[in-house]
Amino acid sequence: MDKKILVAVDGSASALKAVDYVGLMEGAMIRELKVTLLYIMNPIPPSLRRDSQRDTASFKRLRDLEARNRKQAALVLDKCQEHLVRHGMDPEAVEKKSLPRTSDPARDIIFEAEQGLYDALVMGRRGISKAQELFLGSVTNKVVQHAERLPLWVVGGQVTSLKVLCPVDGSEGSLKAVDHMAFMLGENPECKVTLLHVGASLGNYCTLDFVETELAEGIEADLMHSDAQCMDDFYARALKVLENAGLGPDQVETKTKEGGLSVSGAILEEVKKGGYGTVVLGRRGENRSYFLGHVSDKVMGRAKDMAVWIVG
């Protein structure tokens, strides 16, 4: 089955790195991929449109500006297609689309992604300082916050690793992430993925210091027991989803990290230690889950030379 993804580009270095990531994944990991490159053109000033209806000179300026916008879009889209072709992608599998800006660029991108029924939306993330780690750039940030109905891939830096990490917490949100990963990477005998669970700890639920050590230890034990039961059931379901997608047991590794670091810290430590290039996260956790949502923001904000898939 064909997979359709939309890649929003703007001519920036970060957008080109997102395109390169798609080329890397298509060449080695994702079968039967169709890519649409989307460029949102600069807006035409409303005053110029009004003046063009009654003034010949204004009409000519309007047409010249529209022609310049189309030329700029074509240059950017052609360059992005060249990058994909250099990665080995068939030019026939790449569509180039430029659209006039009708409102906010983020809204235009989301509208096209949802109306086109794409399987994922891909965007680049500019490099940021630690103090700005939650600010991904105005357009990408807005898309992250509002594109809840489709998977979003945010690419930060130059990704070279094909290793895929999927942190899970036993929730339906995690299972949706596994399902999306299985759909995109399925039927590939070379693909290997790791499911990572950060074990439950009292610190992830409560910031209070317990004076009663025995009480704290009892609660911690209850949490760990409940968490273990939840994850046993979750792994059975997740492994079945991956198996149905054509990923055998030898292609799936499960890991658990216990205590110590925060959940986002544990994930980022594993990414660095294992040299992963892609992290797949659910957008929201439910019930017993405690990290999806704000943790995906932290992981995405601190990601370097890595792509983060956020699955709603």
C-alpha cells in the first residue's frame, strides 16, 4: 500500500534537511512512498489587489509580483526534488505543489495536510539554544500545537542514523504511535525498532518529599506492580500490531529503564547511547500514562540530528 506524506518546505536549510531525512528513510526504510512537496507562497498585499482592479499600473505590478512568487516557489521545489532524486527516489513519486497564502502559513499547511488525507506531515526545525528549547520556530511550533489529527514528523538537524526508538507507556496514545510506525516501516526485512518503557516511579507522579519512608516504598511498589501488569498487556498488543505489519520478532527489541532520570531525560539518554535517528511518540497519554504530551515537547525541543514523530 502506498504511503503519502506531505513535506512543507520554504527554502531554508532546516527544510532541506527535512527533505534529506525523507530521502534517507525512503531509500532504506519506507516502501512505496509518495511525497508531495508543499510551498506556501508569500502573500499579496490586499491594497495591491484592490488597486489593480481600477489602475493599469497596479494590475501590472500585481501580475509581476505573482510571477515572482511562482518563480521562487518553483526554484525551491525543484531544489527539494533534486535532493530526493539524489537519495535515489523516483522523480515520478514526487509531486510539487505551490499554493497562495490565504491566512497564517501554519493554518494553510495543516489545511492542505488534512484535506489531502496524507499519512504524515514533515517539517524542519531550526537550531535553537537550550533556553529556547520549547520554541521550535513560529510556523513549526504552531503546526505542532494544532495538527492533532495527523502524524507530524519534526526533523532537527542532519539525520544519518536509521535506528528507530519508540518510547511507550502502556496507553492508547502509545499504541497509536506503534501502529503508525508499523504502517510506515512495515514489510521491510531490514528494519529494526526498539520499544522503550521508562519504569514507573513515585517522582513522576508526585513532587512531595515523603517523610514516611515506609509509605513511599509501599506506594512505589504498588506503582511498579501496576505498571508491570499494564506493560505486559501493552507489549502483547504492540507486538501483534508490528507482526501484522510484517515486522518479525527478531526485528523488535524491548527495553525498560528504571528510576533515576526524568522520563524525557531517560529517553534522550537512550537516544544518545543507542545512536537513534528517529523517535516515535504518542501525542497524548491516557489513564496510567504519565509522560506523553509534555515529554514529547521536551524531547522534540532538545533533539539534535534527529527526527521526532508525534502521533495523535
